[in-house]
Amino acid sequence: MHRTTRRRFLKAAGSAAGLALVAPHALAAKARRGGLNILFLFPDQHRGDWVGGTEGLDVRTPNLDTLAARGLRCTQALCPSPVCAPSRACLASGKRYDRCGVPGNGADYPLDQPTFYQRLRDAGYQVGGCGKFDLHKPSPTWGIDGQHLLKEWGFTCGIDSAGKWDAIRTGAVEPKDPYMHYLKEQNLLQTHVDDMKKRRGNPLAAFATALPDDAYGDNWVGRQAEDLIKAFAKDKPWFLQVNFPGPHDPWDITESMARRVRDRTRFPPPVGEDSLTPEHLAVRQNYTAMVENIDRWVGRFLDAVETRGETDNTLVVYSSDHGEMLGDHGAWGKSRPYHPSVRVPLYMAGPGSIGRRACDAPIATLDLAATFLYYARAKGSDGMDSTSLHALLEGEVGPPRDVVTSGLGAWRLAFDGRFKLVTGWNEGKPAKGADAAEPRAILWDLRTDPGESTNVADQHPDVVARLTEALEQND
């Protein structure tokens, strides 16, 4: 797998320094004459703090560091909804959660609802994608070739595959998606099915998979992406979305991945716990291994773009659909308004970006749809809520929003960079019956309470009123 070299890092940093000496809008305008190529890396369930450079975490992501050196890292990026299908539907449509048409994982993306992929295609782009799109979550309709709905969504090439658990749910006996079909051809299907069944219902299962490295799901998706990059014609701009199934649970890493992290111990205990148990340490090591494996693929993709001679005409963006609780507050997975669930990484680098910048203001990943359309010189769909981040990336102005919102089911949140208001959430208490708890407004001050443990709504009624108004504007 790829490792970032010192030469490449210094080259990237030097280029970024050079960009800073030139008017960024002029560089970006030059790059936009024909529309930029866009490489969008979109792994599943990567929480925002689990990257290199985070204090107290022994996580090494040199290729994401390269993107940060060339462009912008946003440290407070929030997803529009912390669960797979709604978050990805918000991105595809450019609409906020309440308007995206997918309230939960039990709904398919409405085929009569436009996507930004269609707008890119209509603008003359080669639109490619691979991995877990999750735009038809309840319907096992990938097809063995992964082509079933790609054209309807707006793609001109690619391969759609199932997420980790959906692949097992639908294809344990007879594969329904291209990855499980690949495993069957390699005589590894039953090996994988048996391994996954051992992990079901146990969030602390951290043993290594018996799959070899080349058959590991993220590596299979990475190879599909490399092939797509190599196959794009050079006379037309391209867009590629790479949907890694990891670092979503379960924590199934290969033996070689395990060897890279088993000596790592510098991780904090889960929020609410006094110490880090061996079981929680093992999970953190595995999650780290998955993140670092994906980072190595980031480096390979950057090399592939460079080999094509297109580094200076390609926007690279890395983010995720939602985070992962990793045992914080006693919870696993996502779906909660806590930062580990709603905050995601966001790196952006391309022509016109000023390097070595970090943005600590709240950012909505919903705005990536409009950003992609802006750099493609493509028109958006009527009714989109997405707002382009190009001016932020180019260093011209600050973020387009003072308050970022997210939601799922009955709860909503509004975050201004310091305070987070949550409404309609029961904090895990019963929602029905005689013991039902009435949801109350929760206000967390993340400056003094980064673990989101103390409700300060009574102390800051003015903040509650201001953020409530921001939520009401979304109704």
C-alpha cells in the first residue's frame, strides 16, 4: 500500500505556500474555465476527530495531512443526519434532512428527485462512483454488476455495492452485490459470512478477519476506484465518488492491518468511563487500522491523478456520511446528536485553495453538493439548500453559515461552533408508555464541556432562543 514520502509532502507544502502568494480567486477562475476534475472520497462512519494531529490519539493519516497542507481542513464539519441513507440522500439532492425524501434507513431515494450527479452529467462530465452509495437502503437491488440504478442517479460509469451488514443480510447464501459475488468467485464467501456472524451483536468483537488483504472490502473498493481513474478520458472533466464501506463496524481488520496497530495505546477512554479497558483499546486499535488503511488509498489515488498529469486541475475532497460513537456515553454506532456521531472529517484541496489552513467554524457537509457544481460550472436543481464552499476554500470569505443543523427522526440540533441546541431527543429514555420522558431542550457548551455531559439551557436562555429560531427557519 502507498506511503506518503517526505518528497511528496514537501512538494505539496511548497505548492500551497506558492498559492498563498497569488490571488486565490484568479487561480480558481483559471482552473474553472473547463471545469475541474473532482475526486470525492466518502468513507462510511468516519468520526471527525479520528485523524492524524488530534491530541491524545495515536492515529496516523499522512495522506490526509498532505491534503491539509495543500488546502483546508474543517474541524467542525457536521453531517445533515447521522445515519447512512438520509445523510447520503441529503448530499445527493443538496437538500437538508427534512426535505431530502429519506427520513431513515427504511426509505429509498426518490427516483423522481434530482441529484447533483445528474447535473454534473448534463454539464458534460464523466460521472463515476464505486462502493456503498446506500441510496436504495431497504431494497437489495445492486445487481451482480453493480449497475442497477447508477444511470438513474446520474452516473455514467461505476459500480454500486452493498455496505458491510447489508451484504450479509441479503447475500449470505447467494450474492446480491458485486463484492459478495467477487468473494464467491474467490471461494471466500463462506469464510466472510462465518466471520461476520461471529461479530453480530457484539460491538467489542475485535479479532482479525481471515480474509487476505486483497479480498478485504475497502481494498476491493479502492481497486475499483483506481481502475475508474485510469479509464477516464482526458478530453472531458470527470467526477469520482469513492464510498469505502469502512471504517463502519464491525471492526473486521486483516492480520496485516492488526500488526500495524497492536502496539498503540495512546487513546482516551470512552466519554463517561474513567479508564480504557483492554476491550475498548482493541476496538480503538481496529478502528484506527481501518482509518489508516483508507488513508493509504488516499495516497494511491493522489498518485493516480498525478500520473495522469491532472493534479493542478483536480479538486480533492475527503469527508464521511456520519461519525461513530465508539462507546462514548455508553453508545455505539451513530444516530445520536453527540459530536462523535454527527461530526465528520472534511478536507478540501485544489487549484486556488490556500494551503495549511484549518477552519474551526461550523461547516455543513450538505454544502458539498453546491461546491461540486460550482467547480464544475454546472447548474443546481431548483429547491437545493446547499451553498457552495468555494469562497471559504479560496480564502476569500468565512463560512457561509453561522449555524449548522442536523437531525434524525424527532430530534433536531443547531450548532454555532460553541453551543449546540438539541430538541426532541429523549437522551435514551423511554419514548412511549407510562415511563415516557418528555423531551426537553438540551444546550451543551462545547467550549467548556467537550464531552457534552452538562445541560446549560437554563443558564443561557438567549442562546436557546437564538438557536431555536435557526431551527425554525428550517421548517
